Amino acid sequence: MTILARLITSLALMTALFSSPARAEDGYDLWLRYRPLPAAEASVAARHMQAIVPLDDSPVIRSAAAELARAATGLTGQSPATSRRAGAIILALASNPAIASLRLDTSTLGAEGYLVRSVKMEGEPVTLIVANADRGLLYGAFALIRLAQTNTTLNGLDVSSRPKMQLRVLDHWDNLDGVVERGYAGQSLWDWWTLPDYRNPRYTDYARANASIGINGVVLNNVNAKSESLTARYIGKAAALAEMFRPWGLKVYLSARFTAPIELGGLPTADPADSRVAAWWRAKADEIYRTIPDFGGFLVKANSEGQPGPRDYGRTQAEGANMLAAALAPHGGTVMWRAFVYAETNPEDRAKQAYTEFKPLDGTFADNVLVQVKNGALDFQPREPFHPLFGAMPRTPLMMEFQITKEYLGFATHLVYLAPLFSETLQSDTMARGKGSTVARILDGSLEGHRLSGIAGVANIGRDRDWSGSSFNQANWYAFGRLAWDPDGSPEAIAREWSAMTFGPSPEIIATSVKMMMGSREAAVDYMTPLGLAHLMGTGHHYGPAPWISNLARPEWNPVYYHRADSAGIGFDRTASGSDAIAQYAPPVARILADPKRIPERELLWFHHVRWDQRMASGKTLWAELVGHYDRGVDYVAGMQREWSGLEGKVDAERFQKTATFLAVQLREAKWWRDASLAYWMSVNKLALPAGVAAPEHDLAWYQAQRFPYAPGNP
């Protein structure tokens, strides 16, 4: 028996053992549960999963074959053979002469794309997975598994796909002490203390999960980086993780602290124009690549929120990025340079500062630099207009940064499905080159012809048994990966396949969970930041409502800076009569945003200061409309709670009860958001609530007195 055959047999036996119905469901298996399909569907699937036969070999191909065996055994109850026969799944590289007679065209698949097709080989019907490289076979294997899990017929298959983004990366804001900044799922997944000696099998399961949704890179440490991450000791720890991730097509990256040459190298400066500094970084890059040959590169946060950077030496962001890029270039590495910058010394509207600093640098970044831009100009709010840098830097490849962890969206306990938020940004039309100049086309390079492309998501993963703090938080990890692969994907279709894979093929469970998920983000916007309001959360920890805070040292740290409510109206004037942030958008977009009658009402208060008595499209005053949004958000959460309660006994007890408990927390906190916000707005505008609307449960002083010194995720 070959090594691969023994591996497949072993995994099949393990899957059979752990697929027992008696096994408790705790969320650990994510969407890779591989529980038995209903008898009729299992029988059909089994006919197409009789054997797993790879015609080529590499560690990645072995991973693909082993995963197919695991899935086949779990879903059908039958262990697949390892020799070719009717109903086999064949994995082959396009260059393999055994499939030459099939004359398959793989020219459009690139290095990571795949083709899954029902064919006949030597007269026998088989399912062929073919790709140009082993990673494509891995992704094709997971695609086939996904079809089986979602009860899609495996007969007559002809499916091909390739990723539109080259780099699809999770950014872990994990500190070396195990604390995760903005993390709500326990301690860091990486046990830096026991690495590299103890290699937790969970690291492999993490890599499997990422491979299943096409994620191909991971930044291991926080963007607020410590220089120690670049010492030989920690490079060795990162190398251990890289070794475990490599068979799953996952590269490791590190966040780099700009002043590491001072702190580790003993240099008197970190000036990127200093030859000693450049030499130090070249030597450090050489050291890393000797230990991690496929190291991906550096992520850098510079001159932002206290982090050092090139501006400290009178240099531009491009000069800092290019110095690091030169060190990585001989090894094929990439610099992901964040554009999240704002300064206490800059009186300009915070929403304008990144554009102001980076737009003039367009075309000056090295070829292996991606400028990483958040989806909006502030900071991962429940809703933000797309960042004006998208479309404004045609000569520079831009990389999206989404936040999967819910720093501003209720932490782990609020059910908020983020695919609609991701898709809303990706499909926004910048009009940079006329209609159809979507953010997605800027990111994938097709609009401007860039070679390098990428998308990043700030991970919501920790050491909790269910990885993300709750079952439904897993959906945001899943959705990010699926949209990173194809930014034109449907959030509803993604929710449907995730639900089927996570809870099983029950139509009732799928319909209920998808219904809950699809309106959940809009509900959170309604009960937190309706009609374009933003950054109203408690400061520091960002937990709960605090629109009244006005006493912090820096103006832009205070919620009052963002809503600007007074007795006459509410909202931030970003028109020509205000900060003129609208001028940073392409003229066709700017004209719409500047017109209170044409701007989408969901963004109204982001760009305009509006009178409380202004009539809205509904005919109501702004005040009545605002109150209605708060109530609508609370009502939606109450509806989710009712919908979920109907699944008791149909979803396993542990995951059902945790979700039910969290929905109760979410309803209580949605009411808190609604009541605290209304109490404050009423103290400003002196207006009564519309007839029939319930008053806040407490007075404003009660809400202002609440304190949360130990809220999670705020190291």
C-alpha cells in the first residue's frame, strides 16, 4: 500500500469514527462537518465517490486527495478505494500525459484555477479534477466537496473557476502575549510559547478551513507590531506554522515594525534613505527566506495611531514601502502597505486624510507593493461609503482591507452577516473610468491592467472551540473567502451554501438561517448608526452606544466629532460648504453625493448636516425617520429570535442554545442602543418622540453612567 493510500485509509477511518451521530456538535468542524447525507442523497453521491485517484504527486495534492477521502467517507458512509474504477475521482495536472487525449483547455485557469468535469477514462465514467498546478487541484477538490455537501448532483459536471484576486489574505491582529486586538473568540490561535516544539494539530485544521474557501495567505501578527516578531526565535516559530500550512497552499506573512533596525539592529535611525537601514532590511529578508523559503512578505502599519514610519524622518509613505520592497524583491516577496493614516496634528476631516496623503504618491510605489485600503474612509463602521482612494490611484495596485471580526458590530454576540457589507463595497461604482468602474474591478486589476492584486480580511479567529465565538460568526470567515475568490458572488447564495454545509441539508434550517442572515447587517445599521451616522460607539473598546462623548484629547476620538448634532440638525457636512470630502470622489459620484435629493438616504448624514424637520422620501421628518430606523432594527432582532426558536430540536442542542443565548443578548443590546441614542438626540434637539413610540427605558444620565473597563478585544 502506498503512503498516500495509507493516509487516505487512515483519514477515512477517523472520519467514520468522528462522524457518528452521537458526537456532540460544538462548531469545531466549521463548514467541513462531512456528516452523513440523507440515505437517498448519500447513495447517489457514493456512486461518484467510489475511489480517490491522484495521477500526480506533491504535498498539496496529497492534502487534496486525503480531504476528498475524508469527505466521501463522512458524507456517504463508505470508504473510497485508491485504484481507478467507475465512479472514481481523478486528480491530474493538465500536463499529465494520461489525460492528453481529453484535449482539455486549461489556458484560462492560471496557477490556482480548476476544472471539474464528468468524463470517461478508459471507458469508465469518472469525475476529473484538473488544474495547471497543485493548488488548483486542492481548490477543485474542495469545490467538488462543496457540491456534494450542498446536495448538488455530481452527474454531468462541467465546472471551472479561477480566483480573481491574486492574494487572498487573513490578517491576524494577534499579539505575542496571546491577546488578540479586537478579538472576541478567546486567546490567539498561535501558542507562541510552545512553538516551534509543539505543533498543535489545530493549526492544520485552520489551514484546511482556509484552503476550502480559497484563502492563500495569513499575516500571523498584529499590525501594531513588536520588533521581536522579526527575531530569529520568532522567525523559527513562524517557520513551524509555515511548514504546517504549506501542504494547504497557505503562505505566511509578518507585520513588520518600521523601527526594527533601531530596536533589533542597534542602528541610530530607521530612515528609509539611510543605506545602513536598507542593508539591515535586506539582511533580515535574506534571513527569513533561508528559514521560510515561500515567505509571502510584510504587512506594514506606519505613521498611524502611534506606530512609527517614514514620515518620522521626513520621507513619504512610498519611500518607506519601496525600501522594504527592495529587500523582498529578490525573493519574490510582497509589501502590503496600509493606507490607514490620520494624525492629531492634522485638523483636516479625518475621512480625507488617507486620500490627501496617498493620492499624490500614485505611480511612485515599487512593483511589488500593494497599498492596502480599508473599505471606508473611517474605520470599519456598520456602513461607510466606499473609500475615495478606490479609483483615485490608477497607477498603483490597491488591496482591500475588510474587517471580519466585528469591532464595531456587536463583537461575537451579535448575529451580523457581513457578506452584504463586503459586496456593497465591492460592487460600488467609482466611475473612475466611466460606468462599471467598480471597486472589485480596481482590486482585481482588470480596470487598470495591474499584475498584482489582493484582498485582506482582519480575522475573527481565536482559541474558542468554535473558532469565531459563535456559529454565525463562522459565516463571515467563510463569506470573506468566497468573495475574495469571486467578488461578484451572491451574498445570499453564499449564505445558503454555508448554512447547508454548517447545519446540514434541511430545507427548513437553510431557509430560516438564510432569512435571518440576509437582513442582519441592515438591522445592525438601523439600531446603531442609521442614515449615514458613524463612530457613535463607546471609545476605546467600541462597545455599546456613547454618542455624547466629547472630552477626549483628540477631536476625532470623540463621537460628537462625527455626528455634529445640534438643536437645528445632525450630520457631518462634507460638501463644498463643509470639509469638501465629497470632492475626493470622481465627479459623477461627487455630484450625486453633494445633492441631498439624489444621495442615497443610507449615506445622507455621512455627507450632509440635515435639519431635524427636513422631509425624507417617506414624507416623514428626518427625526421621525431616524426613530423609525432604530425601532426597525430592534424589531428585526426580535424577529430573528422568533425564527431561531422554531428550530429547537432540529439544530443540535449545543449550537442551538448558544445561538439562542446570543440572540437574547443582541436583542437586549439593540434596545440599549436604541434607547440610549434616542435619549441623547432628544437632549440635543428637544423634540418629542413621534406618537405611539416607546420612550427610552432610562434617562440619559443612566446611559452615560455605564462603564465597561474590561470589555474584550481592547488590549
